[in-house]
Amino acid sequence: MRADIITIGDEILIGQITDTNSAYIARELNAAGIRIRRKFSIGDQKEAIIAALDESIGKTDAILFTGGLGPTNDDITKHTLNSYFASRLVRHQPTFDMLAAWFESRNRSFEPVNQSQADVPEVCTVMLNKLGTAPGMIFEKDGTFIFCMPGVPYEMEGLMQSGVLPFLRQKFALPPLAHHTVLTVGIPESTLMMQIKQWEDALPAGVKLAYLPSYGAVKLRLTAWEPGAYSEEELCQIARPLYGILGDAIFGTGDKTMEEVVFDLLRERGRRVSFAESCTGGFLAHRLTAIAGSSAVFNGSVVTYSYDAKTRELQVPAAVLEQHGAVSEPVVIQMAGAVKEKFDAHYGVATSGIAGPDGGTPDKPVGTVWIAVSSAEGTVARRFHFPGNRERNIRLTCLNAYNMLRRKILSES
Amino acid sequence: MRADIITIGDEILIGQITDTNSAYIARELNAAGIRIRRKFSIGDQKEAIIAALDESIGKTDAILFTGGLGPTNDDITKHTLNSYFASRLVRHQPTFDMLAAWFESRNRSFEPVNQSQADVPEVCTVMLNKLGTAPGMIFEKDGTFIFCMPGVPYEMEGLMQSGVLPFLRQKFALPPLAHHTVLTVGIPESTLMMQIKQWEDALPAGVKLAYLPSYGAVKLRLTAWEPGAYSEEELCQIARPLYGILGDAIFGTGDKTMEEVVFDLLRERGRRVSFAESCTGGFLAHRLTAIAGSSAVFNGSVVTYSYDAKTRELQVPAAVLEQHGAVSEPVVIQMAGAVKEKFDAHYGVATSGIAGPDGGTPDKPVGTVWIAVSSAEGTVARRFHFPGNRERNIRLTCLNAYNMLRRKILSES
């Protein structure tokens, strides 16, 4: 089974927003064993929507649209589909009642513009949208199912789970497409390729390898290209020799992030971490606390951006700051040790660096970063030179700080 | 002038990565006065790339490809284009020399797999890629220019600036497409629409309004749809009545984020802010420190996730925590005041809430958040009920915390 994803909105075509919806939809469809033929984004124009329908209907089993279902005048998807399918708008009473109750519960007046959101093309099957005001719709033509969802991400996600996926599972027998992903850190893509060439060349036909580099890490994704040819377990077996070749550079498998891997390690061991952040400015703490349940491994942390804050909060001696500068080994070592005590943690992680674009010197150019990890068993510190802009340097520092923490936890277990 | 954007990569079609490249390219092309006809994403398959070329060549002035130019076996874009244009690969000496020097400077051996990255189709014009190993390429067919760039975002961005945009400016006379965006916060899209309906109905022909909702904010984007019809200044004039209608709900214009607006307000006034974060877990500090130059307005901040951390770091009395719970007015008021003193700031901002998915109670369901902002002139605190999942609740808390800070700064100026 194959599907096209079409996202509608001028805001996507002018780059004002990044289209995260289509990535979510692709992920969910793939997990359900549905291959994506292609994804495309078009503007809020009747002609573009019609051309997209004409190009996809009959060539793919399903088309998933998002966007252009709001109440405002630039939202034209519903009216365009209504005329494309030569239908007429009729009131969908369950949606109308739900909206009426919603507005009443918030003491807001239920205006005609909101009421009209309950009007849908007569030929469609409605998917009730419990998280917003625009209902989802399903059409069918020439063997293609056409699904329409709002562009607001959490509404779209709700409709995927409550409407689209159950419908597809009912209509199609879906064999899962098997994937297995091995997560590596610290080896550039081309080096990695040479290291695993022999293994890659020996992969069975029907198993495809992709290198997915991002911010200092490379994911190696194996896909059983013909549905049902290899199970996930078999792909996992096929990947096993990589552990012998790459060793410690493999930090996990699947869709996990480095932070999630570290969170699991801490939780399993009943350990806590705290952060003393300078150049990362709160990003380390944010990435951990974005994980549900993080309070089990985290009491708190501190961002010390100025000399004064480093001295007062983390007892970095003013003389050390004067002599070595904030971006230096003795400073991060003191920060890591002090924050561990401050928040009663087992591990303290400290970062100090020059994220850029300003602040570099010949001696310490932009991208120079010191990271330290401290525990009762001792402290490790390392200097990095990252090549990026501010955002990239913050992300690379974060990845490497968590990786140093991961190695320290494993070395002490 | 019109362009198509095509991103290549199985990782996009299975949703393993979000395609941020096409948003960047769209933004840059729009700023240069180039309209995007459509964007699409296809897999790493020869047939898909050829079908995309066939569909776009002759129908659009430019096609911008990204992805599939790496050294590994799943990177097939260059070879596919080489055969599509019936060309042959030849060595591009400047790229070869640059790569040789790069490998030498890092004491890494310059292997054939890396050397082959300097081979390009003879018919193309090379764009030197100073930030990576895969050169950019320009082809021409039937009045369409075809640009190929690597998928690594910062390499692609470098080639857009050094190669693609200068080439397009030279080949085409580009009138800028005018945009003006007004940023609003706190008013739902449908309410906003009713409030500004009269103004919207009176917009001149050729000026289009789009509502771009995201995480509690709505951007109102005016576009002069015919290039050259209205200047940005004229659009700005057209938007002026919105200030009378929406007042304080407008927090800025253009592409700024709420944090950037607040950063500017603080910097202009020589003021500093600090954060005492519970449910936002470092996200407030991260968003501010992601801005270059933030050290002018920020000494540091603290994340206090446990009762103990709140008591020790911010002197929240244990009795108050026991009686009212961490998610309460007296707790955030104490946190905001204490963090302001702790980091010698003019403003202290505190958050405490239940981000979810667990931790809710009938009395304080998931999404309940208290925010306080403190200054020498007093403290304001407010309770919110956000409707989202963990990520959304963290983002909505962040937006509203910065908005409360913005209002407090403006009320004191």
C-alpha cells in the first residue's frame, strides 16, 4: 500500500513555518506498514489543490491532506474539495453539538463563522475532531482514499490516531515494513562508511542501509524493503556485527535520542544528574526535562552565564576565572563538582564555551568548549572545537556532554 | 519567476527527520522575490528523481534539489543527474585540492571514496562547497535551471548564499515580493478573525492576508501578491489600524520570536532577567541564551525541580510547599522574587506547573501552570490551564511567561 502526503499552506511555501506535520504522518504510516510515494506542499490556491488531486488520485491508495481547514478566509481546502467532488455542504450534527458545548463551557458566543465549521461535504465520511473546531473528512475516488485533516499539529495527531489509522487498518491488510536503526556518535559519515564497508557489502538483497547524519551523530538505518521479507528481529541480528566494529560509538538503537538513552541509564541505576551550564544556557536541563518522568533522575540545575554567577553559585574562585578564563578546564571541573553537591546528585555535568558568533579570540576561537562530568569516583574533562554557528555549537555541546555522561555511567556500573 | 523545491531522502519519507531545508530555501527565495510553485520530497530512488525532473523541467524557472550527495552508497543524486543529462563524471580540481588540504590538515587519509566526491558531471557548473565535501551543481534544460545541494543544513545554507542566490540574481531581474507580518498573542484564530473582519474586508485587491497560528500565538501575514504592487512600507501602513483594534495583543512584527522581542526590550533599557524554572525545566533560559548577545541581559538562572531544590535555592518555605503544593501562587511568587536577588537581575520570572502526562490531580489537572514575574515595583502572578501534551504545555508556558514579562517591562517604562 502506498500513500501521498500533501500539506497545504502559503506559510509552508514561503518558509514561515517548518512542515513538521508531514514528518509525523510519514512516521505513523511507515510504522503501520504503508510506504510513502511522495510528499508535497502547495499553496492555499484552488488550482494547486485540484492539480494535486488530479496527479495523485488513481495512482496511490491514499492521499493525506493537512491544512486549510480553519474558519478564516484563507482556508479554502473544504470548499475546494466540496466542489471537486460536486457535493454540497451539510451540517454535521455531532460536530455542531460538540462545538456548541465547547463555546458554552468557555462563556464565548457561538458565532456563525464557528458554526459553519460543522458544515461538511455531503459525500464525505466525517472524522470527529475532539481537539479542535474543524472536523476531519474522508473521500473516495477511483480506488484512492482522500483524508483531510487540520494543520494544527496536535489536532492532526489526534485525528491520525482516532480516525485515519483505524480506517486504513480496517480497509487494508497492512504488513509492517521492518526497520532497525543503530545510533552512533562521534564518527564522521565517510569514516563510518569505510569502517563498516565489508559488513555493508555483505548485506542480503532486500535489506537497504541508510546513513542519517545530524549534529555529530549518524543513524544507521536498515530497512527490509519488501514488506514481510525480514522481521525487525532478523534486522537486529543482521546489525549485530556492527557492535564489534564500532564498539562504544554505538549509543543505542531505534528512535531514541541521546538524552533518552542517558535517562534510561540513570533511572535503571537510581542515580540523579545536575547541570552547571554556561554556553548551553539551559539546553541540557531542557532536553532532560522534556522527557516525561525526568523528576526521578533530576532535582535541579543552574545556568551561570557571568563570572559572578559562577563564583557565587558554584564557588569558582575569582582568581581561577581571571587566570584561565571561564572557558577552561579548572573552571568546568569546579562547576561540575559544585553542582553535583548543590543538588544532591550523583553526577554533575558542566559546560563552558564560546557559542558565537562573537566572543572568540585567536587562542579560543568560536566553537571552543570545555565539558566536565563529575561523580564520587572522579571527574573527566575534555576540550572540543566545534565548527558551527551558535545553534549548532549549543546542540553539539549538548550531544557530547550527554555522551561523556553516558560513558562515565557505563564505566562505573 | 517561479521555483520548485525537491528534497531527496528516504529519511524524510519515513519521517525520521523533519525537512527543515525546504523551509530555509523557501524563505530565502521569497525574500529574493521568487515564488515557490511547490515543494516535494521523494525517496532515494533513481526513478523518483527522474520522474520529478520530468514533471518540473520546462514548467518552472528553477528547481532546487537537496540531499543524496554524500559519499555513501545510498547517495544517488549525482549519478542519477549524470545519466539524466547524458554526461560523464570529470574531476573538479578546485574541489579536489580543497578536500586534499582538508584531510591533510586533520591528519586523515584522503581515501578514494572521499576523492570521488570531487567528480562531477561534465555538463554542470560547479558551486564550490567550502563547508563540506560534496560540491554544489547547476544544470540547465529547456529554460529551467537545476540546482543541486547537499542535505546537511549548514552546507546547503552556505551554497544558497555563495552560489544559488548570486546566480539567480544575475540571470533574472527579481522584484521583491512584499510581506508584512504582525505578531499577536493570546487571541484564538476565530476570535481574531471576527475582531478584524471589517479591516480585512476592506483590504485592497492584490493584498492577501494569512492567519498563521502556532502555540498560543497567531501571526497575521500580509502579502502583496503581485510583485511590486505594494512595498513593505505600504503594507505596514495598511496594517496600522490593527494596533487600534488589537492593542496589547500585538507583540511585534516581522519574523521575530516573543523571546527576541523581550530581549530587545531588556537590552534597550539596560535591564537583566533571571528565571526560576520548575515545569519549564530550563526552556526559558535556553530560549533567551539561544539569542546572540544574550549575556547583556542575563547573568544566570536556576531550575528547581524538587521541593528541596525550591527550598534550598529559592528559600521557598517547606511549610508553604506542604500547604499549597509546588504548583501554587505563593510558591511562584517566592521563586520569582528570590531568583531576581540571587542573580542580581531587575526581573525574576518563575514557572511551576504540571506539564504531564502524569502528575495531575482533580484539583490541579495536567496543564495547570502558575507563572510569576517580579520586579522592584512588585510581582504579578497568574494561573493558566493549558490543553496540551508535555511539549505543548512547556512551550505555552514559555510563551506566556515571556509575554507576562513583556507586559511588565512595558508597564514600567
